[in-house]
Amino acid sequence: PEILPLEPSNPVEKVKTDDLASKLDPGFDVEKSVYINLEGGGVNKIEKNSKSEHELLKRSVVTADFEKLHSIPCEKSRNQAKKERRIQKNLSLGSKWFDLPAGQATEDAKRDLKVLKMRGALDPKRFYKKEDSNRLPKFFQLGQVIEGAGEFYSGRLTRREQKQSIVEELLADE
């Protein structure tokens, strides 16, 4: 039986101590110049020479007029973006309601909305469903009825009969 020496037979040849028993594989070549972009939650591989400096510095906050700025520009925080989305959400009803905006509650509009809520008192013989709330709606639009050309003599109101609001029309009726 032959006994093998523990040390290498050639004294010039050394054992590599750089190699580890286990390695981590990041999924790309680390020896090349690689930048990791953590936007959007994923890891993107960008080669150093694949884009020009202009493209890489496009989103940089340090620009030519950086010294003149009073504060350092930064991206919105998650909470700030959430607040802005909440404010935008309260400005309209959304796409299912064709982005109906919140109406401006002027005194005339409030008066007209109150009359519409109390429409059951105007005609006691007519039945309307009970209102579900006592407050005025936040989202509403007021418009003007424009008659067609065929209703010139039959269905239109004269200028004297036309009024600015629903309340004025009701007062003129009585």
C-alpha cells in the first residue's frame, strides 16, 4: 500500500485557498461591471457600457442648477403618494360614473337641491321614494334643457317663462 503525502509533491505548487466550499449564484456575472436597479421590486441587470451617461443620469437629482435650488428634490414617499391618491379619489366618483366631479355648492345650487329633496311636498298626489339621507349630495351636476328645433311652437318656454333656477320656476308657477 502506498501512502500519499498530504502536501503537494511540487513545493512551488500551492493549494488554492480562494475557493470556498459553497458559492452564491446571483444569476449574472459579477466580475463584469453591473449595476442593480431596485425600482419596481425586481432586480434588473444593466451592463455598464450598454447605455450612455446621459441616459443613466436622466433621473439624477444633481443637475446644472442644483446649487441654486432651495431644497433637494426627492421622489414622493409612499405615504405622500397615498394622500394624493386619496385626494384625487374624493374629487370625482370614478370611471364607473364617468368621472362625475364634485359639484360646487353655491347658495343657488343648495336651494335647488333642497327643493328636489322636498319634491314630495310640491305635489301631494304624486308618490316619491323616501330619501335615504338628510344631507345634500356631494357629487352633482346642474344643466340646462335645450329644446330641439321641432319643439319651437309646441314644447318650448318663452324667454319670459324661462327662469334661472328651479326655485324661481316654482315661485313663478304659483
